[in-house]
Amino acid sequence: MAERNTTTLSFPSATARDALTEVLRSGAQRLLAEAVEAEVCEWIASHAHETDAAGRRQVVRNGYLPKRSLLTGIGPVEVSQPRVRLLFGALVLSGVRLRPRNWL
């Protein structure tokens, strides 16, 4: 009869996988946050020339919108969106472009 040799493979434990997933998730969260911040800063800088009669800028940062969850390949990631305010109201990020809230 033939001799059988078996080898047991050990996979990383569940806690190791969870730790790796958390590292990946936090990296994705930082990357998305930096990309959104860069887009908002660029957009505000491109509208810095818009001022009112008193010389005040009409396009300014105004805090953050509530966090929202984006579904990524490693699971949901919470992202804060910067709020930009114009003279006529708030703007929000829609996709990769800034658009007024009432635009669809």
C-alpha cells in the first residue's frame, strides 16, 4: 500500500486578518480624505478672486458634512466631506466634482 504524507497548512489567525484589514481600511480612509481635501482646496483656490463689495471672499470652507460610508473592496469606509459655502448656499461633493446640493 502507498504511503501517505499530509502536511497541515496554517493560515494567519482571524485576529491577524482583522488587523491587516484595519490597516488597509485606515489607509484607504486617509487616502480618500486627502484626495477630497486636495480637490476642495484646489476648487476654493480657483475661486479666490470672487469677492463681494466689501472685499470678502465668497467661496470659503465651512466645516464638514456628516460622515458617510463608502463601500470599497475591503468593506465600508467612513469619510468626512468638507463643506464649501458660496454666497447663495452650501455645496457638497458629488462624485468627483463639487456641485450645489440641488443639482442632480
